[in-house]
Amino acid sequence: MKDKKPTKKTKANVTKKDEKISSTKKKWLREEKAVKSIQLAFDVAEEVQYQVRREALDAGISPSDRIREILGFPISSRRIRPMLTISLSSEDFSLLAERFDIDADEKLTIKQKAAEVLVGHVRKSK
């Protein structure tokens, strides 16, 4: 029986699995760096919070990035696509399902219907 020599990894024989592992390691390194960060919450007047959030929205960045700018820290040049979020309990899903006359297990449909309500609200208020 021949002994197999370990093959030296070159670009030619790096597999997709190796690339995925490398990508995963990079993600973990970023996560590790994030874990070492400390989150600060600023207890400031509502007017200050509103102004910072408004500036962030107008600039297409997150409020955290706007605060980093104000404090003189670098930020990612990547603009964000702000999303509206809400946390719903199973009871909330049941209430919405009843409102939309659909089954409570159809969470995607509930999400779509709720988005339609939000869009309708904005159109009506213009």
C-alpha cells in the first residue's frame, strides 16, 4: 500500500468547501471583533434623539452611523436600505390573521398584508 503524501493547497486545488470555510472564518473574526465592542445608550432629550434620527434618515444611514459621524469616527460608506421592523407575539399574529381573515400560520401572507396596510396609511396621509 502506498503512503499518500499530503497535497499542498494551491489556488488550483482549493475546493469550494475550503473557500466556504475561509469565508466562515472571516465572518467569525468580524463577529469576535463586534463582541469586543461595547454598546452605549445615550439618555438625551427627545429633541436630540429626533434630530439625530432625522439626520440619519435624510442621509440614508443608521442612527448609530450618524452618531459615529458626529463623534468623528469612520463609518462604512455603504448606504443602508432602512427597514421598518416590529416584534410580534403569537397573539399578535392571531389578531392580524383575524383582521385579514386568514389562517394564523400563514405568517408570510400576514406580513404582506401588514405591509399593504402601512403603504396604504402613507398614501392616505399624503
